[in-house]
Amino acid sequence: MLGFSSDKFRKKRVVQNAAKRMSNQRGFSFIEIMIVVIIIGFLASIVGPQIIGRVGKAKQVTAQSQLTNIKLALEQYYLDCGSYPSSEQGLGALVENPGDSSVVNKWTGPYISKAVPKDPWGYDYHYTCPGEHSTEGYDLYSLGSDNQEGGSGENTDITNWSNLDL
């Protein structure tokens, strides 16, 4: 009987010691938490602008890639119809037969699988034919994030007559 009560006593002591150890443990102090928050904020201020800069560059590369795809569609249209779509017909002629009597029977499109894409900033691509700048017979371009002529950085115009080093 003594053995049983000493086991019970030992178990009670173990439980009390564990409870005492748990009550002695403390959480992080307010100062420690603030230091961690400041360090995270500092790191975010250094890394954030670099990531944002890469997003802008990625949009420019996407615009250049989309221009290349539209140019290929325009070349296919030219091969079938014997001319590029006029400025009035626009890039929509790559998706729907423009109904113009000179191309109505030659058109075998659509030359772009869906609709003509918008540039990465959500604006329509600009198209004029005959073109003033390009030697290809038409001007095809995006005005960048500000949708204004000229600009630098993310506002740079992406065109079919000048090569950007992106």
C-alpha cells in the first residue's frame, strides 16, 4: 500500500513541477516584437522597389512579344489579301472579315485566335496604315503605361520601328 501512495505522490510532484515550469515561461516582450517588425519593414523597403521594377520590365517584354504576334498575323493577312488592313479597318480585320470588296473573297482568317489583345497596361494597340515610321508599311505600337507619346522607363513606347533593349 505504501508503494501505491508514493507513486501517487511522485506523479503529483511531476505534475506540479511541470505546471511551475510552464508558469515561469514568458512570451516575447513588446520591444522584441517591435524590433522584428522594424527589421521586416527595412527589408521590405529594400526588396520592394526591385520587385516593382521587374514587373514594369516584364510588362514591356510582354508588349514587345504581343507586337511580334500581331505582326505575324498582319503578315499572314498580307499574304492572303495582297495588302495590309487600312487604318479604318484596323486590327479588327485580323479577327473578322472587313467586308471590303478588295479582300472579301481573299480573307481566310481569323488571323488571331481570339480578340486582338490589349497591351499589358490595358490600352488598345495603335495601328496606322500606311505608316509614317516603319519600313514594314504600317505602324504598330503601344504608348506604355501612361498611354502618352514618348516617355521613359515603364512609360516607354513599344513600337515596330525601333528596337528596345529590354
